[in-house]
Amino acid sequence: MNKSIILCGVGGQGTIMASRLIAAAAMEKGLDVRSAETIGMAQRGGSVFSHIRIGKDINSPLIAKGEADLIIGFEPAEAVRQLPYLRAGGAAAVSLRSVMPVSATIGKSVYPYDEIIDYLKSNVTRLTLVDSEAAAALLGSSRVLNVVLLGAAARSGELGIDEDALLSAIYKIIPEKFRQLNREALYYTKNN
């Protein structure tokens, strides 16, 4: 089982932690893992993405255009930006919660939310949309969106790693005081 996965979002959404959890869960299963991250803009709320390749005899972490099996999008527009990397028939798990760019919040541009969601629906045949606002309300925190999305990706079967393996990684990496909340986030199932 070789998998090529791209995680994408904006700084502060937990994209890098999610990639660490996937890598830890895969290594626990005895699989090779290679990853590469772009985090330069993370502190400024800019684009953040990770490439993760899992399997046997993986030599490079970078995923070529048209070769990703799965995109996990923490923000809809960021997911659209990564779609050229998705292979034909690939899957995506995407949060419905948008993060407005600074230019849109000061009135210099617009964020075409409806068009972005429609574009995802039209261009990804195996798409899981996650109502992250509902998840945050139910869980009492928006800080676990990354784990909510990992759970959705695992349940879709596209991640290649099940929820139990991810839970084991959570218990190894996440500080004890946050483990129960992350466990609840992992098993959160209200998807659109």
C-alpha cells in the first residue's frame, strides 16, 4: 500500500501536527514515510502544506502533479490550489470553514466561497466535506479541526490508516491534557 497525501491549510490550523500524526501512525505499522513541509508563512496565516508519501521503498517526499491519492484541505481555497496534484479518481477531505485572506477582509478582493465549494464538488469525485463549524461547536474547540479532518479521511478509506492507529499516535504525541478532546475529534462523524 503506497499512498501520496497532501495536507494544506493556513498557518495556525494544525496542518503540520496532522502530518506528524499521520507519519507516526504509518511508522507504527512498519511503513516507510517521507514528508516535506512548507511552513515559512505559517506564523503569518499564509499557506502551509505538507507532502507525505507512505509505503515501501519511498525515496522522495515530494509528490508530482497528478499523483496525490488524497488531499486533506483545512481551508477550501487552499484545497483548490492543491487540486493539480490530485490524481484522476483521487479523493479529498475538506473543511467547509473558510479563512479569509487579509486582502478580502480589508475590501481589496472578495472570497468567492460558493464558487470554491462548487469547484471542489465538480472536480473531485470522491469528496468529503466536513462542517468544521458544527464540529467546533459540539467539541467546544476549533483547535482540533486537524484531527476532525484526519478522522474523516480515515473513515473514507482513502488515508490508508485507520482511526485506531491515529489514536495511538495522538496518545504518543499530544500532551495528556489534550488527549481526550483529540480522541473525541478523531471520532467526530457529522459530515456533509
